[in-house]
Amino acid sequence: MSQLDIKDLHATIDGKEILKGVDFQVKQGEIHAVMGPNGSGKSTLASTVMGHPKYIVTKGDILFDHESILKLAPDVRARKGLFLAFQYPYEVPGVSLATFLRTAYNAVRQGGKKGDLGQEMLSVLEFRKLLKEKLKLLDMDESFATRYLNEGFSGGEKKRCEILQLAILQPKIAVLDETDSGLDIDSVKIVAEGVNKLVGPEMGVMIITHYQRILRYIKPDHVHILLDGRMVKSGGPELADVLEERGYDWIKKETLEAAPNGHGEV
């Protein structure tokens, strides 16, 4: 069983410290929700896990299957089985979604090592069959795959495209960075249904979100609260309900009271 271990992670961007000691673990088959107010470091955590070069790790480690991945490029991390769904997916005019997905699928499977996603590569016909299966699974029209990547897509379509990538690449651990951001309630339901069809024993998921609403449709096993770059509280799915009712102010107050110097610094 694969697992992602984040140990005392500190990270900066442009010299500013954002993550200030995050400890966290996600195993295959588990769903973890990471919640927190704006500016708490949620997206920084996602980008750092995936190896974005702008985010510099100054202390701590990120382990995947008990091996440090800090020195690995994002594409190598992807081949090992990590996946990141973007909060703001890019538009790529002139490249069809089908072409992009086949290129990505084969890229994560070539040059791999034992324990990675593998070295299997598919022909055009083989991939077309796989793509049709995943489109059907997610209740998406086949014409979707012929459109240019995210060009002219609505917010909901862009997020469904990210879930389709998740279905095609079949990672071991997936990080969904505010997948519900900017979506109306119907789109949130559709995206959540797609995620629910894909999660299982072979895939662990970290859902990063500001709001509780997507967690009404995707039931997390664990909920964690990130505040000022630190994981300050963890619990079961009921913790998300408390946040929905009470907001984040009580967490901030509780954290300040627990700090030795009374200023939130532990």
C-alpha cells in the first residue's frame, strides 16, 4: 500500500515562509480533507507536494512509499503515482483533450522504475478505448475529448476535465486543490460524483477546500485544519460540520490560547 508522508514541512516562496511545520499522512484508500481560511497555506501545500519549483522546502521532508521525493522533478513524482488537480486549470489552444490525455498517460508510464505506475504504453486505438470507458464512467459526452484543452470551457467543465485526467492517469495519491472553487452547486455535485466513482483501495485522495459544501458529497475519512502554515487540528468528518456552523474564528482563538507565548507561535 502506497502512502504519502509529510514530515515537519517548512516551505517558502519569494523568501516568505508559508508552511511552518506541517505533519501529514495519506494512504491509498483514504480520503483526507484539508481545510483552512484563505492564506493559510493550502495551495502552497499542494504545489510543494508536487514539486513546483517556486516553492522552496527549507526544513522537513516529503516521503512517498518511505522514500524522500524532495529532489525529484514533478514529472518523476507523477510517474511514482502522485497527481495534482489544479485550482485554476490552464487553457491550451490547438491541443485536443484526447491528444493531451494520451500524451500524459504514456509519459507517466515511460522510463519508470519498479514500484512506479509502470512502463505500459498504449497505441492510439488502445487509448481511444480506454478514454471512451472513462468518459462513460463519468457520464461525459465523447465529443468532449475532441475540444481543445480547457479552451472555452466553463468553470465546471474545466474541473470535470481535471477529474477525467484523474480517471485516465489512475494515480496512487491524488491532490485536489480547491476543485470546488468557483463552481455552482450543480457543478460541485457533478465533480463530486466523478471523484466518488474513482476513489477506492488503489487511490488515496487529499481534498483541499475552503468550504464544507463539497464534503457533503464526498465523505472524508479525516479532516485537517491548516492555519497560518500549520496543521492545528485533525478529526473525523464531523469536524467539517463544526466548521460549517462556527467558521474558523474559534480555531484561531483556540490556537492562540494553546500557544506558550500567547501569539500563536508554538
